[in-house]
Amino acid sequence: MSAILDKQHDLPAFRQAIRDWLAEVVPPDWKARMVKANNEEYIAFQRWWMQERSKVGLAIPHWPKEYGGAGLSLRHLIAIADEMARADAPTARMFTISLIHLPGTLFPHGSEEQKRRYLPGVAQGVVWCQGFSEPNSGSDLASLRTRAVRDGDHYVVNGQKIWSSYSMYADWCILLTRTDPNAQKHRGITYFIMDMRSPGVEVRPIRQANGRSEFGELFLTDVRIPAENMIGAENNGWRVAQATLASERGVIAFEGAERQRYEVEGFYRKSLETDAAWLRDDQLRREFMSYLAEIQAGRRLLRKLLEENEKPDASASVLPAIVKLSGTALRQRLTSFMTRMAGIDGQEFSLLAEEPLGAPMSDFMGSFTGTIAGGTNEIMRNIISERGLGMPRI
């Protein structure tokens, strides 16, 4: 057990141990270095950061011990996220699927053998990607056409996936396929674990406007997946996928909300120090204070969501949709405000970027992706209205 985990029974001491470790290990210039880093340097940095977290037991600290974690409580998870945000430590973006989507899927629906085989490797830096969206099946995920056909003790998969984060570096993929083309579209889907080294798997990186390639397009040609890699039952993959999507829509935002809080408070302190002109405008001050209030409300919602996720029927909740809808909409308005306040002369540096891309305008433009990824905000509104409010489907 690491020196940090040794202090888990004394929460203030636990927090202080994390704070001391972060002060020692986090390079003070890491953000400036990542602005100039090429894709390979960025990936190497991500792997290094995951290794450092693993050394002290902070890679998957809240997972059960039998699956490689430390079995820490919700209050410990909150403390870790808060200290990471306070220190402006690097994120583990390349491991998002590994840390959020995979456990969100396997804990409720995976077999015991699957949990013990796949979960412990995450702390050692195993990268997972997600094979959900397709070129013609993005918002309407249930219309996916990637086909899996049973052949003895394997399934043969053919199809195409897109917008798969860091898939060019992934070892494994959580994959949705259609196994019954004659069933209603939500009922003919099966969920698999796919080895990315399997013959027939081709990944083509998608180059972004910022010069990086965080996403890939998967081309699957006669890929053979063992039947034992099925998660849940055949043709019941849509139900399993709801657990994955629920984790994406809620838990993934928790540490981000903590970081956003400190970033915005830092922006306000800097504005006071420089006597920024916007502070003398009543309307702009009211606008900014409304954002602060929304940030605090969102943080409370996320804590409620984390508590709810520990319940057996968590995937049936509409709270992840509420969190996703409200959080991404706030992000758009907040980055718009920051861009306006920075003005033309302030576009050289990022004010809010989790890992800076350059100018505030980049943050604003990037905020639109949050309203699409993990289910569009229009879909979130449908989930809330139909499942939460009982309104009829039109």
C-alpha cells in the first residue's frame, strides 16, 4: 500500500498526502509543454501520468480490491478529484474509456471472469476505445449496421465505426454490433469486447483542426470475436449500452466540474488584480455571477449522481441526462463569455482549456462537441421528458 493509501482512514491527512504528492510529481510547466507537443509527445505524457498515478494507488482507487482498485469510498473519490483540480494536475484523457466506460459497463453487466480478466489492467495503462457511433448512426445509435454473425464459438464482425477516441493506441474495444437484422432496432444489438490486435481491424486516425488525432475510424473486416467476449446476452446489447452511456453522461463530468470551478475562480481573481473593464459593467457582472451559481449547482448534482451510481438500478436514472444537458450548455455559455472578455488581444492564450489548445475561441468552439458526444442534447431532452416526466413519445 502506498503512503497516500496508508492515510485513507484520516480524510484530512489523506487529502494532504495527495496534495504533497501532486506538488512533488506534477511538472509546473506541463501545460506550456503540451501546447507545443506533437501527437506522440502528448501520448507519451499521458502514459507517464497514468503510471505515476498507478504507483501511488490513484489510478483506480475507488474500484473494489479484487479488480485492482483500493476499495476507497465516495468521499475519498471526491477528495482525489478536488485535489487534482486544485493542483491543476494533468487529466488522463487517453484513458477515459478505460476509467469510466469500461467499469460502468462491466460492473453491472459483465461476468465475474470478464471483470477479473479486464479491469485490473487499467491501472497498468491498458487503453480501451469505444466502437459505438457509425458514419450513418450517430445520434440514432440504435440504427447501427455493423454486423456480427455467429460462427461456432466465434462471431464474425463486419462494419465501420467512427469518432472512436484514441483507438489508434487502444488494446481493447467495447463494441456494439447488430446480430439480428430482423428484430426491432433496439432489440437486435449485441455488445462485445474486441481485441484491437485481431486480424481485420484497421484504424485510420482522423486529423483535427488543432493538428492532433484524438479520434479514429475503425474498419472491421471478417473480425473474429470469441463468443465468451459477449457482455450480457445476445440481442440484449442495447440494455448493456445504457449503462455505458449513463457513465459517460454523468461520472465523466465530475472532475471536470471541479476543475472548471477553480479555473473560473482563478479568472475572477485575475480580473480583480488587473481591474478588468468587465467588472465595471453591471450586466456582465450579473452574467458572470449566474455562471458561478450554475457551477455550484452542477457540482451538487454530480455528487448526487455519484451516490446514485452505487445503486443497482442506476442506469435507469435520468439524472445523467440532466447533468450532461445542463453541464454542456453551461460550458458553451461560459466559454462564450471568456472569449468575449478576452477580446482580440487575448486570443493568444486559453483561459479555460483543460489542456490548452491556444486561444479562448478554441475553447468555445470545442464546447460544441460536448453537446454531441455521448448522445446529443436533443436526445437528453427526450430522455428527461419521456423517462423522467412521463411525457408521450411523439
